[in-house]
Amino acid sequence: MKIGEHLYVYMWNDPRENNCNSIVIDGKVPILIDPGHLHRINELFQRIAEDGINPRSIKVVIVTHGHPDHFGATLAFKEPQAKIGVSLQEERYIDEVARPMYAKQGVQLPDHRVDFYLKDGELDLGKHHFEILLTPGHTPGSLSIYWPRYKALFSGDLVFMQGVGRVDLPGGNLDALKQSIKRVSEMPVELIVPGHGPAVQGSAEVKRNFEYIAKALLRS
């Protein structure tokens, strides 16, 4: 669904199965943030195509963190068609923590390819300018993407509408999560598109959401 010039958001609304929200930013270098589960990628591709974008034109795939419901579908993007970026800390987490954790549960994580590492700082793709924010807590290498053009925060599983990312899985850290949330709450945000659930729209609603999170969920 198009919500602004060059900005498309695809919410996951099926309560019967977990999958993440996905974001597409079109232009000279089309970008996909969090492609979701591999077995759901064709459905996402169909929704993208219905908005007039060829999903095979995507050149950069950014993964906010290494859980399968966010990064599994990176396998659908073949090199050199698209470059895949995560944080270095998150690649280490996938290999050293997440893969053994899921193996103990009888689940084999899909193989993955990383073409470039994302770190704190500015990122220019085509004519679009972003800020990459390392926001650990849900996982050690989680990141969020801020787009100044729309004052939009693509937060992965850091914050949701009246919720925060879980920290009870291996690699989770509540203190780090609190610091990451404090960091993004101080930014001029007017739109939060989280990894799951509805968006938070409008500066007043964003402020109220952060206040609720601070008072109700992160007291200490």
C-alpha cells in the first residue's frame, strides 16, 4: 500500500501465522526492508506488483534483525540482482547464537548471504538519504532505519504500538532495549512502522506511544 511518494508499506494482518511487516522504497535504487518468511515471499511480491513495482527490480534488501520472520526471504534474492545488508553484530548473532538455538528446537535456519554491513550513520541509496541506527535489545545487532524525508522510523522489533520487542530469547537484553528506545524516542519522528502490528502515525501519537512504553512497560 502506498502511503507517500516512493514509500510503500505492506502490513502482515493474518493472525493465524507470524510474519513481519515489509517496507518498499522505490526510486533509482529500489529498497526492501524486512522481506519476511521465505514461504510467504510470493504473496509479498504479488502485493508489491499490484502497486506497480516490479519486485525483481529491488536492488537492496535491508534486514533489521536475524529472526526468520524478518530475514528468511532473503534467499529469494539472487546475486547480483540485489544486495543484502545487515549489521555485523547481527550476522555474528545469527551464526553464533540464533542458529544453535533453533537447531536445539529442531528448526534449521535458512542459509543466508550478507553483501554489506550496516552501521550507525548515514546511508544514501540513489536520491534517498537515511540514517541507520544500531538499536540492540531484541537482538544484539538489531537496527532501525530513519528516513528524514518523512520523519519515519522503521523500527523492526524494537518498538510497536503500545509494545516493545521481547528480550527473553537468547541475545535479548532489557537494559540495551531501554537505551535503544530512549535514543529513538528523542528523534523527530512522525511515523513509526514497526516489524509487527499497526503503524503509529502523527507526532502527537508517536509521543504518546513512547510515553506509554516508558511508564507501562519499561519502569525501573
